[in-house]
Amino acid sequence: MRKYTEEALTGDIKLAMRMAVTVKVIKIILAALLVLAYLYESSWSHEILVISVIISLVLPLGFFDVFIQKLLEYNTQKLEKRQVLNAQEANKHFEDIYAKLGK
């Protein structure tokens, strides 16, 4: 069950990263269109400005905080797994020491 949770979190993180890259590309394209519309004094510069502002306000909402939450949960699980492994290794080492002292 733990492996499935780890795979699900990894998938969520990758999906959020892909979405972040997509949003960044869309914003760059809109910025370039806005610059071109301004330089060529196009009639559609006002429309592209409004669309750019709306998309800039709407797109980042809802996935960045989820991305941070999933990343934190994933890192916490990895840390817990590492702590358990370290404790098991230490216990094995101590058992070997106690076995040598007892003989």
C-alpha cells in the first residue's frame, strides 16, 4: 500500500510540474502577443491585454498549493522510510555488539 501511495504522489508531482510548464509557456506566448500588438498598434491589443490579465489571474490558482502539499507529503514519506531504515541498521549493529559482548 505504501508503494502505491508513493507512486501516486510521484505522479501528482509530475503532473503538477507539467501543468506549471504549460502555464508558463501560455503566459510567455500571451506576453509576446501583447508586445507585438503594442508595437504594431493592432486593434486587438485591448482584447489580448484583457485575456492575458484574466489568464494570469486564473491559471496559477488551484495547482501550486496542491503541488507544494504533495511534494511535502512525498518528502515526508521518504524521510520516514529513511529513518526506519537507519533505525533498523542501528539495531542490527547494536545486536551484533551485544552478541559479541555476551560471548
